[in-house]
Amino acid sequence: MSNFETLLANMNMNNIRLSPEIDEVLNFFNSKRPMRDHNRCHAFMIFRYSVAKECKRIGESNAILIGRATNHLWNTSTSQEKAEYSNLSQRIKSHYN
């Protein structure tokens, strides 16, 4: 089994499928990576944050694996799950406008 498959098997999808709270995302974007253009905040970016957070929880820090996992999980997400992340990104944008 590859590292990628092992990573996917060890992830708790409940921590990813449910979008994070808006305050958590705002804190992340404002503290660790200040965003100069908040309009660039989009659903996939927030989804990647959730995947990276879950990877950190299980001890994975390989950026390439995290990126592959993010792409795979985004492509296999339902339209409802994507819509939740999209709605969150819109709320974040409106928070700054």
C-alpha cells in the first residue's frame, strides 16, 4: 500500500466533510497567513485547510501527500459538501466587505 493510500485510510473523514466554523477559518487566515485579498478565499482553499488540519492530527506533514489527498477528496466530494465549503467562503468574503 502506498503512503497516499495509507494517509487516506487513516484520515477521519468526519473531520473533513463538515466544514469548519467561520471563526476558526478567520483566525487561520488572519494569524498564520494574512490574506491581502480576501476575495481570493474560495471553497477549495478552505477544504485544503481542513485536510491539512486532519493530516497534522495524524502526524502527516508531507505537502505533496496533503495536496494529493486534498485533490482526491475534493473530486470525490458530493455537491452538498462542496456547497457547504462554498457557502463558508462567501460568508468569509462578506465578513471583510
